Amino acid sequence: MIAEGMISSFVILILFFILLLVLIQQSKKGRKFEMKHLPGLDAIEEAVGRATEMGRPIVANPGLGSLRTGPVTIAGLSVVTYVSRIAARNGTKLIVPVADPEILPVVDEIVRTSYNLEGMSEDFDPDYQIRWLGNNQWSWTAGLQGIAEREQVAANIMIGSFAAEAMILAETFARVGAFQVGGLTNTYQIPFFVAACDYTLIGDEMLAAGAYLSNDPEQIATIATEDVFKIVFVGVIVVGVLLGLVGSDLMIKLLEM
Amino acid sequence: MSVMIKKQIPLVIAFIVGVILVFEWFIPTNLGDAVGTGLRESGIIINSFAIMAGVIGLYLNEIRKVSLRRDDWQYSVWMLLVVSLFILIGVPFGYESTNYQWMYNSILMPLGATMYGSISFYIAAASYRVLKFRSVQSIVLLIPAMILILGNTPMITSVWSGFTDTGGWIMTNITQPVYTGIMIGVALGTLATGLRTLLGMETGWLGRREEGE
Amino acid sequence: MSEEGFFNQLERIPRELIYAVLLIGLCYVLVYPVGLPIKVSGETKELYDSIEELPDDSVVLVDIAFGAGGMPELGPAFTAVMHHLYQRDLRVIVMTLYTEGPQMYDILVVNKIEPESSYDKTYGVDWCFFGYNAGGVTTMAELARNMRILETDYRDTPLDQLQVMEGVEDYTDVDLVITFSTSSGGISSPADWVQQWATPYEVPMACVVLKMMIPTVSPYYGTGQVDALIPGAGASAEYELLVNRPDEGLASTDALSVAHLIVIILVILGNIAYFGKGGGIAT
């Protein structure tokens, strides 16, 4: 019934889903899952406060992606939601640069709703705050560089989908003295963010941002599920290596099923 | 339409489509294949319409900025002119036409290539600022970086290939396993985020927050 | 100037000066190339051999997944590999899911390589180009199951009328996929090709990517899901040597050397300044 070569993936998916439901149920019954602190996300509130004192704007950048790049953009949008709430509460000028036109209405709704929920709807200025800079990678980058220099941005929260422009953006915002929190899953851009940003979220730390910032027990239960499976995979790797050392390819055959 | 329905309908659609596509991937059947193909082709069509909707939204926003004389409205005029020019040439004559090709080759391509080329300048400035024997962590960053830079310098590798071999060892035995580990974490994170989205727990893509938060 | 003042100055070299030195250095070697010898790496030879060993009339699917930004690095490599494909008697199907892909095709294939005059090849018989198709990974996944979902090529000729497409229905009829990619995900990244073609259907795959992407794609190369993996920078020069078509790749090796040497000098200066000011290693 299941396609050849997909059985092991299917089993992993079903087990993941079952464990997810079990841990969500446990969280509903009151079990608390502790997440380690992510200094990058903890620093966002401090960054916004710093920008407010300096009277300079902050940039909440969800990256180049669209909803087609899926979880990465969703994580970026979760952070934009969080940052826009704090900015609205503190009266800090906020700029959200958008590359893909698909997410332009989503970002508009996010920021507008954040300001409404904080009772600061009169401070919401879509022309200033939501800036579509073109979905060409380089026009977007050039536009952002211009924003950094002209506005003298105090904090740059860039968590989302980034490609080759990561280095340019990180270095440009560093040049204007902005406090930077970066997060991306693009492994080959990680070194640039690590070098240029004050805090960096690497890989799945970034994908956990939504759950971490919401502090929702059910969402945190999904992170717990991930962690359980990481331990399982480490076990699989260890067993596979040991089997390989004695000349058995059983683990490989099981995973190839 | 109430907020409940505005939120619930997209979540229900996302759940149904997601479940169908997941099962269609794992359990091939003729019906599943046909439905999955139909959904994927619909996705392609919807994506094209989304681009069109984005361009329409862009026009509306930028025209409003110009009419209200907002800050930097002159740039909005320029953007509208350039976008209109590309559309007026591209749509009737096609992107293979000489005029469109000329515009692309003369304007977009050199600008894009220049922006990409400017990365090297930023890397040079960042390397100078960051790569120092400041702490144990920065030394761990600095030494392999130097070995890899030397190993990728043709002037040096044509004389001695030791840096290339060492750099290759670092890439194969340190970088690659580390990246594999990160990719496994990202894959699990993607799976968790995807399932959160299907279950309606992750609603950031809807652009809405819970009432009363 | 006191010692401390000197090291302070050394630590604060203006960015503009760094940019100027780099710019002058790069321009100089591009105008007056040094022309040092280069060695062909095993990885580049691997890609060359994988194409060389294909039987005549094999079908090669070439994916253009870069635009103007990636052109300086991947353009020379793409040109060199396409020269190789045209030098052999193969059926080449070029596709792109990038909006700028057709422009890259026009610049590099139509205007630069000119297969019809250079290799006596005929469009539609020896090669074809699908043009730009939206949909990213969705389209890529569908193509594996049915190459005819894209009904026409970029000249609006029905695929059924192209001799090069005769008998090419799905992944089983493709002998090698070569992707030239700057993408990290969502639209024609190497990971997408591995997920949609190489892993489920075991189609032989080669990736030519930006140098900085090598660590990301090398896990797939290590497991055999990708059969050949080369970076655009550097490897393009090597490939030009192998196919005997010296071009921009070879010309840019000196610029590569100069840029790297300047970075090394800057790092050394930065550390001299740091220690000169009394800095130490924090534990």
C-alpha cells in the first residue's frame, strides 16, 4: 500500500504525530515543558526599549520568503507579530520590509491587529511601517540598506528566510550601530549572521520562535516532541554506526525501506 | 462573515489539503494521484494570481503615497514608471522580445550582479572587524576560516595544495557533520511547524491573533 | 603618534579604504591578468566524467536556478558544462523555475554558446528549452511524474512536436539532472531536487552551486544522493580547461586570489592592532 522507499518515513511521521498529540494532551492537563532560554529572543524586548530611548526606529524583517517557503516564513511572521506588539506598547517606530507580495496583506494585518490590541491604532501608519521593496532579492536588499542608513535604525530583528543578501544586510545594519538579532535556517548564511549579529538563532531555534514567544503550552509541547525525536535519531545514528562497524547494514536497509 | 468563520475556513482548507497531499505522497493510488496533481496545479495557478494581486496592491499603495505626498514620494513615482514600462513591453511583446531583453540586460542584470558582487566588500570589512584572537570561540572561528581562505586562493594552491587538503578535511569531517545535524534539526522543526499549521495552532500566516490577547 | 594611537588607528581602518583597496586590486588583475596555472580537482573531474560516460542519445535535464546575482559565479560554469553537453551527442532539455531563468538562457546559450553555429546542433532536435514555469517545488515534483504537464516550450511549440522530447515522459527517461543553483529552498534548490527527484526516484544528479553553498549540499553528496558537486567559483576555470574552452572562469582566478589575499592581510592587521592595544584572549 505504501510506496516503496517511503515506509520508514511514513512510520516516523505517524510516530511523530502520535507523540505530538500525546504531549499536547499532557500539556492541556497541566504538564509544563521547560524550554531553554533563547537569548536572542529574550533580547528583543531590550532592543525595542533601547530604540525607544534613542528615538530611532526598529526593523522587524521576516525575510525574502513567501508562504511557499512555509515554516521559515511562518516563524518570521510570528516574530513580526511579537515585535509589533512591543513596539506598539512602547510607542517605538517600527518598519517591516516585505519582499514577496503574497505576504504583504498578511504583514499589514499582523501589524494593524497588534496596534489595535494595544489600543494604539492611531499610531499605525502603513505607508511608513509596511514597505514593499520589490520581490527581486537585490532590489529588496538595496531598499533595506537605504532604510538602514536614512532612518539610522537602532535595532534590526531579522528572523526568516534569507539568502546571499544576509551578509550585506547584517554588515550594513552593524555599520549604523544597530543592535541585531538574526535567525535563519540557511546553513551557508549562518556564519555571516554569527559574525555580524549580536545574537543569532540557528536552524530549529528559529523555527521554535513562534512557540517560545507565544509561551503557549501546546506549542511548546510540539518543541518537546522535536526534542524527543532528536534523541531518538541520535540513538539511531549510534546504533547504525555500531552495526556498521561490525559489518551490518541493517540500519541502512531499515531506513531505506 | 464573522471572525470565527474568517479564521476557521482557511484552517479547515489547510488541514484537508495538507492531509490529502501527505497521504498522496506516501500511498500512491490513481485517485490520490489525480487529486494531488489537481491540488498542486491549483497551487501553481493560485501562486500566479497572488503575484498579480501583489502587483495590483503595489500600484494602489504607491499611487496613494504619491497622491498624499508622503516621504520619498518621488521614489514611488519612479517605481511606478519602471514597473509600468516592464509590463507595457513584457506583456504584449513577451519576455523574448528584443526590447524586453534589452531592458533586462541593460538594467536589471548589471544591478543584480553588482549587488551580488558587493558581498565581497562586506565580507572583507566584516572579516577585519570580527576575525580576531579575542576568545576561545573566536579562535575556533578564525583558524579554520584562515585555512579555508588560503585553500581557496588559486595563487597559493597552485604552489602548495596543503591548505586545500586541510580545508577539505575540515569541510568533510567537521563542517559537513555539523551542517547535517543542523539540517536534521531544521527538518524536525519544519515537520513540527507544518503539523502546528495543519492543526491550526500556528496562525501567523493568517495574520490574526487570538481575541483578548 | 604614540604606539597606542597607532594601534587604535590600525584597528579603525575606514571601511571606505578597505573597499577602495579591494576594488583597485580586483580591477588591476582583471586588466593585467597574471595567468597562474590551476589544478583540476577530483570533484570537477567527477562531473566531467559523469557527462563523458553517458551513452549517445542520453537525456540530460539542465535546470537554470540562478539570476543576475548568481550569473558572475555560475554563468561561466554553466557555459562550460553546456559546451560539454553540446560537444557530445546528447539530448539536452533546459528548464527553469526562476523568473530570470529565460534571460540567463538567452544570454548564455543563445547569444554566447550559439549551439547551432558552434556545434551544428538543431533546436528541437538536439535540445529544447521549456521557458519559465511558475510553481517552484510543486512544478518540479509534477515534472518527475509527467514531463508533459508543461505542454509547450518557450517558443510555444507543443512538446509533442519536438524530436528531442520523443519518448521522454517522466523521470525514468532522464539519465542525468544537472542543476545550477543559487537557491536555498522553495524554488529549485539542490535540496528540493534531492527530495523530489534523487531520493524517491534515484535519478543521477549533479549540482553546480555557489561556493558558500557547498557545506549545505555536501551531506547529500556524501550519502550518494548527489553524484557530483562543484562550486561555480574556481571549478568553472577547471571545467573550461577540461572542455578546452577558456573563458571568464579562467580569467577570474587571479581576481579570486587577490580578494582572498587582501582579506588575509586585513585579518592579520586587525589582530596586530588588537594585541598592540593590549587585548588578550578571554577564556
